[in-house]
Amino acid sequence: MKRLLQISLPFCVLAISGLVIWWYVATAEPPSQRRFQAPPPQVDVRPLVIRDFQTTLHSQGTVRARTESSLIPEVRGRIVRISENFQEGAFFEEGDVLLEIDDRDYQAELIVAEAALAQAELTLMQEEARYEQAEKDWERLNPGQEANPLTLRQPQIRQARAAAASAKARLATAQLNLERTKITAPFSGRILSKSVDVGQFVSTGNELARIYAVDTAEVRLPLTASQFALLRLPSTYRGSSPTLSSGPKVTLRASFGGQDHFWQGRVARAEGSIDELSRQIFVVAQVEDPYGHSVEGRPPLKVGTFVQAEIQGAVLSDVFVLPRNLLRENSYVLVVDGQNRLSRRPVEVIWETDKEIVVSSGVQAGDLICLTNVPYAVEGGTVVANVEGQPRAPSAPPGMSARIDKLMTHFGDDLPEELKSKLSSIKSGQGEMRPVMAELRAWANKNGLEMPQMGGRPKG
């Protein structure tokens, strides 16, 4: 018996202990649970205003002369004199004599041509006299009969007239060749490069120098199809001039010695083809008097200078201009509605820059556009909207709103209006929680009411 008791006693103790533990677990009250609800985020909003937007097209290019040509002699000979302006980089005016070729041979040719013309004119005069005499003799000897042309010396007089005309043409050619020994500037310009100097013998077709005009500078500016559409240039058809009388304004910018300088010009024309590789369209901007000293301290706009260009495009009417970072996934923006809820609005972007987008549809005037970056923005999510430029709405610390709602629900209508007002002020971020909670506990103890389990003391 004693042996049986020794064996069964441990099992009985274990069974009784298990029953006690089960009873405590089965009858224990479940722990109070507190659901944490994060307060709605605060976002900055801006009412949308419809407006007009002046577009500016950005491009770049290299300055070139509107007119550039080679200076080539039309006569041959040795160069005997050059002008002081005939050097690389020098300016010259239209009609200036840049070089002179030895003209002695051409003066001799002019004298020979003058003598030949005098001889031809003498021969012509003699033949005219013979023609008149032959005509009188024929009429006297053969009245009423038609004379033979050879009898009247008509072929001889035509030959004499042709010889005189030929001599006169040779004289004009000799005079022209003599004038061509002086190489004059065809326009006001500048020497780009020269190939000859004094004493050098040149022939017809030899290049003497490369020159370019300085009255107008040009810049070829590439534009995309969307940029070109905003210029709204008139189309050029066969029979019309491609040059515009008053094209869009262009501002050219170049940097010299770390300082930016600006020139004003206009788009003069659009080129007649589209680049096959880049699919871009080139327009040509012109700047008048690029070498003129019109602005103090500004250097001349030299040929070959690389410039940045800003072209004044069309004005977009009745549009909305938004910061570029507000466009999400290149398709929509966030708008806060009248119930302080987020709403996704697909928009149509008709123009964009590095900082702004221009929207034509998808939003309306007066809509509150969300300026704050809200990660993982949910459609219909609640937010606290703060209108840009107005004082920011205060907010309660995280979890405070849930505690206050629980207190007001627990006491219900028994809670005095004064305490309700204080709790509402704390919920909106005004006032401290600790003194109000002390006042609330004193009121509850005085009226024999229990405080609800808050799951932790709020920090005031």
C-alpha cells in the first residue's frame, strides 16, 4: 500500500497542478487591446488658378556669317600693292581696294584696242561714203531699176559695221580688265584668311582670301517637332519668300572669361528639310550688327562662337502651371477634395520644362493641388490640408486623438462641456494633456466614476 502511494502521489500532484493552471487560463480575463490609429498626415495645398503661359524654347548653335565667299581675281598678274586692311581679322568696307595687280599689260591692251576701234570706225566711214556714192550712180544710170546688193556695196558696209562693233567690244573688255587689276571689296566685311601677299603672281581662279560679311550674323538652331509647333511660323510654299519680316524674338547667350553676355535677334527663316538622323528642324536666327559697339563691355559676336539660345514661343492660354515634381508616374497629380481626401487626377501635359509643367485638362480652377510628397498615397486617404501661405494647422501627438475619443466615448453625456471643450482643443493640437487629465480624474473621483483603461499614460 505504501509502495502504491509513493508511485501515484507524483501523478496526482501533476494532475492537480494541471487542473489549476487550466482553470486560471480558462477563467482569466483577456488583456485589453488598444488599436493605434495614426493621425492623418498634414499636407500643403494650393488653389489652382487658370492663367496664360509664355513658352520659351531652348536651343544652341554656332555663330556663322550670313555671307561668306572667296576673293578670286579675274585677271592674272603680279601683286604690286595690298591694303592695310588686307590681313586676317581686319575689317573693310564695301568698295575698298584690297589688292592691286600690275596693270601695265592691260594699259597696253587698252591702247591697242583704242587704235583698233579708230581704224574700224575709219573703215566704216569710208564704206558708208562709197555706199552713198554707189546708190546715187545707180539711180542716175539705171532709173527705176532695182540694184544688186553687191553693186551698192551693202555686204561691205555690214562688214565694216561688224568690225567697228567688234573693236568697240574689245575696247570695253580692255577697260574692264584694267579695272579688274584693282580687287575691291564686294561688301562690308572681315578677312577670315588670306593666301597671297605682295610680289606673288596670281592667275585667274586662284583664291586670294576668304572673307565674310559683318552686317548680320546667323545661328542655326535645332528644334524638336513639338518646339517648332510652338513657334507657329507661317508655312513657306513655292513662289513665296522663306525670310520672315518679323520673326519670334531670340536671346543668345555666350560666356567670355566667366561672364555671360547677351545679344538680341529674331528667327529669320526655317530650313526646308528635316534632319534625317536627329529628326529635328533647324531654324535660322539673325543678329544685326554683331560687331557693333552697342553695349559697353560686351565683346563682338564672333563667327564660330558657341551660344545658348532662348526663343520666344507661343502663349498658351487658359492653362494651369504646376511644379514638375507634382506629376506622378508621368500621368496624374494629387488633389485634396472638400472632405480632405486625396484624389488622383489624370492630366494632359501640353508643355514642360525642367521645373514646371503646363496642364490643359484634368483639373479645374479652385482645385486644391497637393504640394507635399505623400509616399504611397492612397486614393481617398484622409489628410489635413494647409493652404499655402496660411498658418499651419496644429495637430495632436501620435495616438492622442484615439485616447481622447475613448475618454469622450466612455463618459458620454456625463462629461461636462468645459472638459469636452478642453479635450477637443488638445485633439486639435492646442493645450497640454497632463493638466486636463488631472482635472478629469478629479471630476471622475468626485462623481464616483472609473477611468477607462488607456493602455499607457499619454505624455502631455
